[in-house]
Amino acid sequence: MFTATVKVKLTKETKWEGKEISVIELNFGKVDGAMINRAERETFGGGNISGINRPTSSEYCSRLAAEISGLPFRAIEKLPFEDYERVWQTVSAYILHKNPQKFYDNFIEDDDDEGFTEPETTPAKKKPEEQTK
């Protein structure tokens, strides 16, 4: 089982209680049964039934991320979309018994926007009958 720490670099530095956070350290060596049980209780206790399938529950994985990073769950929830995805999906890989470091490395490699071009958008043209109104 993976027991090292994965350092998730945030795309956007965030502040929590006056502290600047640019990296979230997920120490998988800290995971124990009590943490898993707390994450399950808090996820299910809030009525979130998606936690039944722990690896696909962003809330469950985020709660476990909070436990192993030492950050409050609310701080994890406040992350922008891209950073939140990086964190909870890295934990998900661990839950699936995959190497979370390899997953994270591939995840950020796939985030590379090289070759991506934003599609051009233009207003829709009105139908001829709407133009005369």
C-alpha cells in the first residue's frame, strides 16, 4: 500500500485563515481506520448517498484529504474547480489501490493546455423572418 506523501501543487494560491496555501500535502502514511470511519460518518451523516461508492464520492475523498493534509474540510471545499479535482481524485486513486503519485503526475500532465485552442464564438444569426421584426 502507498504510504508516501503526494504534494498537490495548486494552480491558484489560496488563503485560509490568513495562511497562504500553494501546495496541499496528502500524507497517505497517516490513513487509519478512524479517519476512514470519520469521513464515512460525516459524508453519510450529511445525507450524501454518493459516499456509498467511496472512490467516486468527491465529498468522501475530500474529507479524507482534509484528514491527511491537516487542513479543514472547508478549506478543501473552497478550492477552485481545477484544484479541488486534483485533490479529491488523487485520494480516489489511493482508495482504488492505485499509486496516487503516478495518478497525480498523469493528471497534471493531462492538464497541459499545449495545443488547446479556445473555440471562437460568435452571436447566432437571426432567421430571415426575425430580422424584419
